[in-house]
Amino acid sequence: MKINVDIECSPEEARAFFGLPNVAPMQDAVMQEVQERVMASMKGTDAETLMKTWMPAGIAGLEQMQKMFWQAFGQGAGKDSSK
């Protein structure tokens, strides 16, 4: 035997029926605090600081990577031309 029961109610009504606490005010307060902290940290950063954070090696690292690519391309081109 199989019995299906469909109940139409809002999430708030279901929470109250099962006796669960209303955590919406706490969630709102936590989200407000998170938003304030994120906005405060964004105000204190500029483009140079972000680039230093994202790319710790800086321009020297980019130049080194570019040299590595050119060497790899040069070696590959040298092998193809010798065939």
C-alpha cells in the first residue's frame, strides 16, 4: 500500500509546525556584518596593492615566464626546421 500526502504551506509555516527556531533575524545580522567587513576591506585597497597580492613575483615573474615560452617556442621551431 502506498499513500501520498501533499501539504501546501510556506517554509515559515512548516518551520513553526515542526518547532524549529526562526533564524532569519540572525542570518540578516550575520550577512550585514559580512557585507560591512567586505566593503571596509575593499575601500582600503588600490590597484597596486591588489596586483602585488595576486602576483607576488610581480613583473620579474612575468618576464621570466615570457622568456621560458620564447625558449620553448624556439626549441620547437628548431626541431621542425631540421626535418
